[in-house]
Amino acid sequence: MHLVETYALSCGAKIDKPLIYEKYFPLPKGKYISFQPFSGAPSKNYDFWQQVVDILYPILKNKDISILQIGARDEKTFNGCLSVVGNTNLGQAAYAVARSELHLGADSFAAHVASAYDKKIVAIYSNNIVNNVKPYWSDEENVSLLEPERKNKPNFAMEESPKTINFIKPEAIAESVCKLLNIDFKQPYETVYIGEKYGLDNFFVWVPDILHPIKEPPQPIEVRMDYHFNESILEQQLQICPCAIITNKPINLELLKRYRPRVAHLFYEITKDDSPEFAQGARKAGLKIIPITRLSDEEITDKKVHYFDVGKINSVDEPEKELIKKIKNTDNLSYKSNKIIMSDAKRFSSHPKYLKGITSNNNFEPLDFSGNFFDDLDHYHIVKLLD
């Protein structure tokens, strides 16, 4: 039973279309689709809307259709959209939805408003049974309601881990929009894997062969001393801003003590040639040292006794073997990464590309399994490009 029917039954009220209060709002010239990507429940918030917009933007632009993003103040906005986020009240948002060609978004307020206006709708669902919460007043041929493939029923939770809504592929959402608008759609790629962290803003790591220029970054920058060991550059960087340091070699403890307030974390990788004395000295100096390792359980067993006073040794997480096998056994795959390695004022999309000096151009690039490619799998969007 739909929630509207449940409420009507409980209240003894007749179901009819709602009377919606509209308030004038200046709208963009020409045609547009309305877009409300967010909901109050984190489990309903899709992390890969930017990828959907990236596919749709050139297609809709060719048809002189823009994307008008609506929503509450402080919500993230997306490149390619005309944003009025935080600048409309409910009546003005309804005014905008009523004049759109189609509504796209989460299971939220605007989808139901669009239904009352008989608008075409593409909406995505995760934590509810779709038939219980779908746009009630819409004809089936005017809506495309997408939900993830799963073995079990929705869990009705406000938060999920992993978020099942992220199992919906960006290209499937874009295709649904084009289908309802009667626009030819050429699928650009087929998603093979999309990491949990890929939907976040770009994340930068710095190789200490160049200084990060920003004195007050929003968070400590990650300095990869394990990629390029240079204590002189590290010291200059610590003079500029706080750093989280990753190293597999001992660093001069006097240097670290001198800048201790600016060392946010010190990740020390324990290798076969490790230095327990360095780790113990860093702990005694009051540094926030976190031991990590790629060694096997057998290889690390005899070393643990030297790190009891340092802290728990954390194993570098390895992706599922079956997932790696699937990726390696699929031909002609490409990827994008939102984890950018900065070295010598150049951008690299992965550790293998950095080792080979192949800079990133922000487009999909061929996979390269050398180096530590799979370390950052959660930051990748891996696809099979289609002709």
C-alpha cells in the first residue's frame, strides 16, 4: 500500500491531487529539467550525480535544454548545472518544477511535486519499497524509478554502509532521462566498478619534490615520503602548513620534533627492513604515529613485539580478490580517479602513472596494474568504453 493511501485510510480522507502554492521565481530562458539531488536521509543521497550530469550535459545542451538544480542552502552544487540552491523557498521551487520538461533527482519533496503536475520524472530509490513511496499521481509511462540490484529487501535505514543507492550506474540514470525526453542516447561507457570514495571531491596527495603553495589548506595535506624521500622539502612544507606524512623510511626525529604541532599524523610502513627504533622514538616524542604494513601475517608476527609501545599495526586493506580478478580479466578497461598525485607541478591519476611520468588529462585512461594501482581502488571509476 502506498503511504498516501495509508494516511488517507488512517484519517478517513479522500485522496485527491494536492493544491500547491506557487510563488514566482525568475527562471532561465528556454527549456530545462529540474534537478533535486539530495534528501534528508543520507542513504537516499547518491554519490555519483556529477557523473550523471557529465553524461547528460552535452546531450541536453545540443537540444537547448539546461539543468536547473534546486535544493536547500549549503547543499553541494554540480558542474554543468544552473544552480538556484538555497535561493528558493518551497513555493518558488514548486514554480520551477511546474515549468520544467522533466524532473530528475532523489526520493524527496520535488519528485512528489512533479507528480502532482504530471511531469516526467526520473527518480532513484534505496531504503524504501518503491511502490510504497513512488510519485503517486504519475502515469507509469511518464516515470522511470530506478533502484539498485540487491538480494534482500530495502532496510529502511537512514544510513547504510555500503550505500546501496550507489550500486545504480550513472549511465542508467542518464539513459532514463533521455528516453523520457525522446532524445537519442548513445551510451558512452559501461560501469564495471565505481569506488565508494569516487563521488567525493578531488583528493590531492603531494610528492615532496615541490611545495604545496596554500598556507591554510582546509585539512592537512598528505605528503608521500614513500614515493620520494626528501627531508629538506618536507621541512619547508611543514613550515607552510600541517601535514599527514606517509613514509617507509626513518625521518630525522629532530626535524619532526621541531614541527610536531604541524605533523597531523605520521603513517610509518613496516617493511622487511623496518626500524622499530624510529617508531619508538616518534612515539616518545609525542607524534601521532600509526604503524601500517603490507607484510603477511607470518612476516609481521616476529616484528610485533617491537611495536607494542607504538600502537596497533594496521594492515593496508587489499581489495577483494574476486574483484581484482574480474578487473584484470576484462579487456579494454579505462578509469578515472579523484585521488590526484601532485609531483613536479604535474598531476597523476595513480601510482603507476606517476612512476612512468604519464600525466592526467582528466579523461578516462587505460588501466595500468603496475606499481600500487589497487591501493586506491576506492577512488576509481572503472569503465568499459563503448564505440
